[in-house]
Amino acid sequence: MEHAALRFEDILITHALATRPLRPTHGKSEDAALVRIARAMAKDDQAILDELCSLGMELCSAGSCGITLLNLTDPDTDLQWVAVQGEVAELTGKSAPSVDSPCKYSIEQKAPQLLSQPERYFAWMQFDPSIAEALIVPLFWHGQQGIGTIWVLSHDPAIQFDREHVRIMSVLGSHATAALRVRAAWNS
């Protein structure tokens, strides 16, 4: 894929997380989120994934949130968006090549990644409204095998993600992994 002389490193701004002011935690919001997660768990596995995306949007003031999974039989083929809320909800159920994806990069790095205007490098990420920032947190099976990511998008340049957002998305990612493990156990 042609990237018009722009390098991936030109949109990768994970280093900015270390210098951005930390916003205060909102304990009551997070307590309410745990209740919502528990209620969704009582429904079905898709309900929990959808609820985690809704919570990611709310707790991170994001315009979109999603969960993307690797094809575990061939991780170099496709990523599938299994749950998406917000401005890019039309991605739900669709797939994309993993070789040209910030999700795959986050999994390979085994760490959250922050991107600025990712459509400048990834042409397939051109949406309306455009993406100001993308925070991508990898999901791991048994703490080792990368299975996908949970991510939030800011469509407003005034909303910048920080380390508190990384913490929140990491917690939501743990719940997503647990839900996916239950799904796998149920289907086997």
C-alpha cells in the first residue's frame, strides 16, 4: 500500500502519553460501569462486548469505540470488528487485512498505542468525521497470545487521550477478554 512518503512513525504519538496532564479518575462513573458490565454479562456475549464499547466511549469522551479480533487460525489474514459503537459503527461485522493495521501493530508491540490522524497513513481509516486520535489497547489470551484490540477514537481535536484513558481501556479490555473466553468455552 502506498503511504505518500509518510512513515508510520509520523502518526505514532504514544510517547505523548507520558507528558499529557492526567485527568482525575471518576470513581462513581467506574462503579456504575461495573454494574452495567455485570448486567450485560447476564445477557449474552455480544451484549457484553457492545456494553464495553459504550462504556469506552462514555468514560473516555470518545466518538467511537470498538473491539477488533484477529483470525486466530491465520493472524496475517484478517481482523474483524466484532463490536463497534459511535461514529464508525458501520464497521461492525466487517473485516480488514491485518498486515496494514494499527491493531496488529499494537498486538506486536504488546502495549497500547496512540495515533494522530491515522488516515494519513492508513487510507482505509478515512471516515467522516475524521479521526483526530486513536488509542489502541491489545487483548491477550492467557496473557500471551494476542487475540485483538479494544480501541477508542476521538473525532474532536480538542479531545486528547491520556494515561487515565489507557488505564480505563485496559480494564475494559480485561473484561472483553474474559467475555471472549466465556464465548470460546461455550462454543467448544
